[in-house]
Amino acid sequence: MKMAAEALERAVSQKTRMGTDIGRIMAGDEAERIRANNRKVSAIHYHDKQRITTARQVARLKRKEENVTVVDEQPSEFSTNPEVKNSSKNVSGEYEVSDYEVAGYSCDDYDVKEYKSVYS
């Protein structure tokens, strides 16, 4: 009986060590994959920043060629055009839209006498 318990204890101990070793190996592999993906993300951000910098430089050169001055280079969420804002008609691209009034909507009450379930 004592030998069987010792044999069982050795088997459990061996399996535990093996599981621990496998876990360490897998954790190391996962850490390496995480580092590799973080390097990729950094490279993507770097290239995006470079594209933005290049685009700004090209825009500055074009503005310089066309003698256009820009006060604020930060993009705004909504651009405002004072000519369109003060007019009574809104012009957007090729379309001209006039102002219109919004009125309430009235209708008769629904006459419901019986409820029918859509699930039955």
C-alpha cells in the first residue's frame, strides 16, 4: 500500500513538473509573439506619421506655389464658409437647397380591439 502511494506521488510530481515546463515554454513563446507584434505596431505608426509629414510638406509647397496663406493648419471637424452661412440658400457642390419649414403631423388614433402576438 505504501509503495502504491509513493508511486502515485512520483507520477503526480513528474506530471506536475512536465506541466510546469510546458507552461514556461508556452509563456516564453507568447511573450516573443507579443514583442514581435508590438514591433509591427510601432513600424505601422512610424510609417503613418511619415506619410502625414510628407503630405503636409506637399500641401505647404502647393500653397506656396498658389500664394495661399493658411492661418490654422489643424484640421477642423466642420469647415465653415461665410458666404454660404449668411445666405438664405445653402449651396453644396452642384445642388442648391432652399430653407423649408417643419410642421407637426397629426393622424387618427389607432383602433385596436384584439392583441395578436407575432411570436405565436
